[in-house]
Amino acid sequence: MSSANASIILVVEDDAIVRMLIVDVLDELEFQVLEADGSEQALKILKDTRQHVDLMMTDVGLPGMDGRELAIEARKLRPTLPILFASGYAESIDVPEGMHLIGKPFSIDQLRDKVKGILG
């Protein structure tokens, strides 16, 4: 990671291979990345007030608490946190207001453009 001022993205994905690919791409795009394998781990990170997070990117289809439920809990902890849902069923997902969606599979360019568009 070359930039000390890089945006910090929390990636929540239960599939280890998919998570690794997303993390690698975001790292390559010079974002700082935190990883969580599910909602419980993500909420633990978000509850840590010393840990800055600029964006949470979460799979919709997580076991236990799904991505939408996680987003609701995340917003209780951090009301202004931007949230990006990733789903293989993007066309059938209802995204809550103020949240974003990217369909799987996505290209590196699509992910870069989406994340930069959200973070400004």
C-alpha cells in the first residue's frame, strides 16, 4: 500500500476466494482494505471507534445476518457510512436509499469506477 491517505474499505464476503479477489483488486487500486468473512466480524470492526472505515462493501447473500440486515446494523453504528452491495442477482435487489449496488461478476474497471464514484 503506497498511499497513507488511502480510503479504507471494509469488504464483507463469506466466500474466501471471492473476498481474496476483491481485496486484491482494491489493494491494486491503492485502497486500504479490511476483511470480514461475515456480519459478525464486520460489526466487530465497525464497533471499534478507533477504526476508520470510508466504505463498507458487502455481499448481499451472507449466511445468518444477510447483507441488508448488516447494512441496517452498520448504519446504527455509523449513520453516514457509505454501503456498496455486491450481488449476482443485482437486477432483483431493492437497495435502501443512500446505498449502492454492483452486480457480480464485475470487472476491475467497474469496481474502480463504482468505488471512486461513491467516495468522490
